[in-house]
Amino acid sequence: MLRWQALYTNAATPIHALEPVMPVAHDAQGDSKWQAQLKELEAMGFTNRELNVEVLERYQGRLLRVVNYLSEMAADPAPTAMEAE
């Protein structure tokens, strides 16, 4: 019973909080590694290839997580210098 309660009492955390956020070095190999996913992302309107490769590396090619992350970024732009103060 305690095990079941533990499973259902934890609050859900945002997807990007589940994995470490670290810069990932990538090269031409990264582009070819994710070629199919990059084509799908481009068809969805995510055209920043460098960012797409970085996020694909971070989420190990899990396209749903990548799309969720990129969508959240687009919906919640970074604060400007004035807003940060």
C-alpha cells in the first residue's frame, strides 16, 4: 500500500527538469545521427538546425520530448534585459 501511495502522491515535474541541462558539443556526425528527426522537426516549423541537434542530443532523440521542449521555448520567450531587473 505504501508503494502505491508513493507512486501517486509525487507531483509531476516539467519535462526539462528531469534531465540535466548541459551544453552538448555536436558536429556533422550529430546532424547525420538525427537526420530523420531533423526532417520531421523542420516540417513542423522548427528550423533552427543547431538548436534542434542540441535538444535531440539532450533528449536522446525522443521526438515528443524535443517538440514539447521547443514548443515551450517558443511559448515562453526569454525575458528581456529590462524584465530581468
